[in-house]
Amino acid sequence: MLEVSGITRIFGGVTALDDISFTIGQGSITGVIGPNGAGKTTLFNIITGIYSRTSGRVSLEGRDISGLPPERLARLGMVRTFQNIELFGNMSVLENVMVGLHTKGSCGLLACSLRMPWSIAEERRLRKAAGKWLEFTGISDLADDTAGNLSFGKGRLLEIARALAVEPRIILMDEPAAGLNSRETLGLAHLMEDIRQMGVTVVLVEHDMELVMDVCDRIVVLNLGRKLAEGTPREIQENTEVIAAYLGEE
């Protein structure tokens, strides 16, 4: 599904990522972990077209997508969520998900402004589709609430619902469990499994090691901008280099 080959990113004189390579299988859940400053979010930003790369290549289903902007990647089936929740706070929960459906609409600004019959019909269709994703993520009862008034955990779910509205083939989540309590984290684990059951590949950056070990098929470990290890959760748990990177000793 996704292949990262030799990705390097240099900011000024600082090498944030150094020759990172790995592959992601279709329908899998893969974790990207590492201590603070390891380069995890920088890697996500390069994969999803927010940062440019210094060298290397990113491929989606065999197609070179290196350097494509996020909106192009969304149309190709790749979406992401952010470490810091990025919602339209003054819009309703339902309207936030409808933003994610922009690739599914065909009416232009003029038709929508004039409330032409076909634009009204399309809006009705998009509202129904948005409601489906709110139901999928368990927050349909909040559809009319203002997004800015949501709890942190519900905001996380809304961001995931909006990403899923694009109907992606792969979703990258940047620390989706950050700020969640134990009950919300358990619900997130079930949600990621439901997403996988739809055939969507999941890649997540996460610091909650219990969550990562429970849901991931494979794990990539970064440290100081380099790939330290890659393997199954059991292999990573037993890797002395990974233990040393996290704890400072073997």
C-alpha cells in the first residue's frame, strides 16, 4: 500500500530524517514510535505532502506521490489527522465532516450561493453521508453541537470522522490517543479495528505503548531521525536497542 524509500529531510544544518525506508501492507495497522524528537511527525508531514523531502521517494500503491500536495493525496486515497486537533470551531460537528466530503461534491460556488435546486439536492446528500460517518465513530448525537465546544476526546473522534468521509484507502493518525482517558483509548482501539475491517490501512504515530502493542501488526521505531528497528510488537518489545533508546539503558 505504502512504500517509503530513503527519505531524508535536512532543515538548515540539522538532519531531521536520515535515509528512512519501510513498507506498509494493505489492510494493516502499523505503528511509528520513538522518543520525543525522533522525527515521527516530520515523517508524517513528508508522506502527506506538508513538508518537502531533501531526498527519497514515497509511493502509494506503486505510484510515486513524492511532493504531491495534501489535496491531491486526498483524491488518491490518503488522508491524515493531526497531533493538535484541527477543527473548524465555529461550525457544527456535522458541517466539519461535510468539509471532508468536498471531493464528493460537484456544485460550484455560484450554484451554491444561488441555492439552485441541484445544489440543494447535493447538500442534502452530503449531509446524509456526513451523518453516516458520525454514526460510525459514535458521535452522531453531537451532530448539531458546535465543534469548538467538544471535549478533547470527542474532538479526536470528529477529526477521524472527517478524514474517513473522504473514503480513503489509507489513513495516517498522529498521536490519536493523546489526551484521552483509558475508556476513550479503549474505544479508539476498537475504532481502528473497525476501520481496518473496512479495508482501510492505518498508520499511527503514538506514545501510548499499550495501545500500540495491542492494535499494531508491525511497528517502525525511529530515534534521532534514523530507523532504529522494525518488526512485530513482540520483536520490538524484546529489542535491546529500542529499550535503551526509551530508557537510556539496556
